[in-house]
Amino acid sequence: METVLEAKNINKYFKKPVLFHVLKDINFKIKKGEFVSIMGKSGCGKSTLLYILSTMDTDYEGNLYLNNDLLSGDSRKKLSHIRNKHIGFVFQFHYLLSEFSVLENVMLPAKKLGEKSLKEIEENALQKLKILNIEHLAHKKASQVSGGEKQRVAIARALINNPSIIMGDEPTGNLDSHNADNVFNIFKQLSVEQNLSLLIVTHDEDFAKRTDRIITMEDGRIIP
């Protein structure tokens, strides 16, 4: 199976207040359609790693590949384009614009990418809402939908540019068990039906146990 994301010998140092080796020789691959979780105690480097993998942080040693293309060393402008086109994000907080409709929120990353007409973007956004069973909310303001629905809207937004991988940072951290279960099932469905790769940082053991594979971190290392 083809590799979507690969980290090779990733090391990260915090320089202040003193030199601290935060990520130590990180190596792993994510295959197409694979649903992987990252677990570990607070402070083990999970979020720092996700920040690097998502191309937001470029101050590290080692190499990062997306779809077998080397990203390390690329300009911020190029990385911003790659991030918007190929990586979908789902955070603990949905970061929806409350005054915008659900549909407008989902369309935003595609408008930013600017590769399709507004009509196409709107059609795509409705299709994503349909996959998540929330097309009936399309014209409601984001502020008017429930917490569980907001997270679905955030997932639809993450899907709008048909990314190569979805990255999540505690995407169920703010949800009750029912809604957390819904989010897991959505991710699983995307992995199986759309052959989408997912990499999710989580504290939720029940969630992680049901993913295809768990990457466990401790003190900045991946432990076997």
C-alpha cells in the first residue's frame, strides 16, 4: 500500500529558556486508508509532533514526506498551499465562525485554495455535509447547532479539499461519550469508504483501541 505520510529521523529542540530535546528520532509511516492514533501522557511531545507533521512548525531536524514528496525545507508559502490542499484538520475546539452559516464554514478552505468555482465549491460542501448526515443544517448559523453537530461541521470543513490525510488533535476531547462515539464512527467510515488516512492525537483509550494502530509516545520518543 502506498505511503501517505512519513517522518524520518525527526528531532526537535526547544531553545529557551534552556536547550531541551523534545522529540527524539521519530520514525513512522502512515499508509493510505490507515486510521492511526497517537497516545501518551501530557508533555510527551504528541502535540509538538502533530504541529511538525502538519507543516505548521518548520524548526526541526529530519525529513517529512507527504505522498512521497519531501516537505522539509520548503518555503512557508508553498507549505501553506500544501497544508490547505492535502491536510484536513479537526481540533478539540471546532473553530467555526459563528456568524457564518454551516455551509459557508465548510466552503472556506476551498475558497482559500481557489481552484474551483464558487458553484462547484458549494456543491462539494453540500456533498460533504451529506456524508456526515447534516445537510439539513447547511443554512443554519454555526452558532445555532449543537456541540456534536459543530464537530461534524468541522470534519466536513476538513474534507472539503479532498485531503490526503486528516489530522486531529483531541477531536473528541470536548464531547460526551455519545458524540465521541459518533466522531469515531465517522472517522472509521472515512477510512474504510473513502480510503482516507487519519492521524489522531487522543487521550481517549477507548477511541485509540479501536483505531488500526496506536503510536505510543513517552518522553519525546515513540515506544515500541
